[in-house]
Amino acid sequence: MDSEYKTGKDIFDCQQCGDCCNGFGGTYVTQQDILNISTYIHFDPDKFISRYCDTSGSRHVLTRGADGYCIFFDKARQCTIHPVKPYMCKAWPFIQTVILHPENWNIMANSCPGMKKDIPHKALIDILTIERNKLEP
Ligand code: SF4
Ligand code: SF4
């Protein structure tokens, strides 16, 4: 029997709660993310890392405000850089690790109220593959 779950919308509907913009170990930014965001906010990309990033290992992550939220989060407006938010934020929750480890989906769903739990593995992998193909590299 075909699964009732066919597309990303069947298993994920963001509730705009903002929880994923608070903590979560950091939002990694690529060089392309830095260029995109800098252009959007009219900021010098060469100064972006020192102004808006912390380091996590060898990678750059968006810094957080005193309230723990991402520096680009606003309680009223949510993500203030939504059109150019980092790849990591655009991809959520259709991330590579779930294809490799589908059991991670339910664990992630514990902290994201937009994710439905207990999706059959085949449907989950099929949907993730479709949704990831829609994302820009
Ligand atoms: S935690 Fe999930 S539901 Fe809440 S804003 Fe983030 S993606 Fe949306
Ligand atoms: S860039 Fe936007 S979506 Fe990503 S963590 Fe920051 S506020 Fe949230």
C-alpha cells in the first residue's frame, strides 16, 4: 500500500516557534552564506566573520545574542534574513544525516514541533531525497 506521506509538507509544517534559532549548537555558515547575507544586509563580507560569527572547531557559526537566540532572530519578525538564511537553516529538517540515520528524525522532532514523528522509513527516505534535490547545493 502506498504511504500517506508523499511530500515534505506531509511530514513537516513549520510552526514558527523559533526554537531552532535558539541554541542547538550553532548555525554553520558557508562562504556563500556569508556573501549572500552580507549583500542582503549591506555589510562588508570581509568583516562579517568578526562581527557576526563565532567559531566551532574549524567552522564559523552565527553568533548568538544574550538571550541565546541567533543574532539574526527577532521575536516579532522571526528570521530577519529569511530570503538568504544559511543553507543549514533552509535545509532543515531535510538534512543529510537523516538519510544515513533515519532514526534521527524522531530525535530531531523532539525539539521541533513542526515535524511529524514515526514516518515509515521508506517514505521518509523518499521524501528527503525529493526535498534535498530541491535545495541549492
Ligand atoms: S523548531 Fe521547527 S517548528 Fe519551530 S521554528 Fe524551527 S523549524 Fe519551525
Ligand atoms: S539565520 Fe535565521 S533561521 Fe537561521 S538560526 Fe538565524 S534566525 Fe534562525
